[in-house]
Amino acid sequence: QVQLEESGGGSVQPGGSLRLSCRASGLIFNLADMTWYRQAPGKERELVAIAGGLNLRGRTEYADAVKGRFTISRDSGQKTVYLQMNSLSAEDTAVYYCKATYNSRAYWGQGTQVTVSS
């Protein structure tokens, strides 16, 4: 059974940093495309970053809004994908979701709240 367990969310001041983690189980991690999304209040869910699986040669891509500030990475030994978030601002406040695409199906984490405020 595929499960995604997220951690690392919380409250941080503007300019601060957070690292989100998403541990995957029930899948062959290296074959899965791992993606971070976020959804701010009153807005639609948006793509944040992608870390491709083996079939995509591990390619990473970022939304323009986070490029240069966020870094997605994955640890095959721990079966975990990370999102390092630096230089955070209020516009980054959202619920962040981890997504795994595996065997043509999408699996979602429960979401973790990130709040950036002074």
C-alpha cells in the first residue's frame, strides 16, 4: 500500500528557511516521479517542484515563483524527497503536498502547513 508521510512544516519569519520531507513506502521509490505542490488560501493548487524518477533521469524542475530559492532532492536510501525552502516570504504561505506518480497512478501526502509571517 502506497503511503507518503510528510514532515517539516511549521511557522517561520520572512527570510527564514524550512525543509520539508516526504517519506514514501509501498512503491519502488527510484521509479516514482516525486512532486511538491502547494495550495494557498483562496487559490488553486499549484506545482512547486518536480524530481523525476529513473525514467526521467532524475530531472528537476521548478515553478518560476520558487526558482533560485527552493531545492528539491531525493534520498534513495531513505526513500525520501525533500524540499529545501530558503528566503521565504508571505507569498509562500500554503499547505504543501507531496505527490508520487507510480505505475500510472498518483498518490498524495496529507499536506503540511507552512506559514510565513512576522
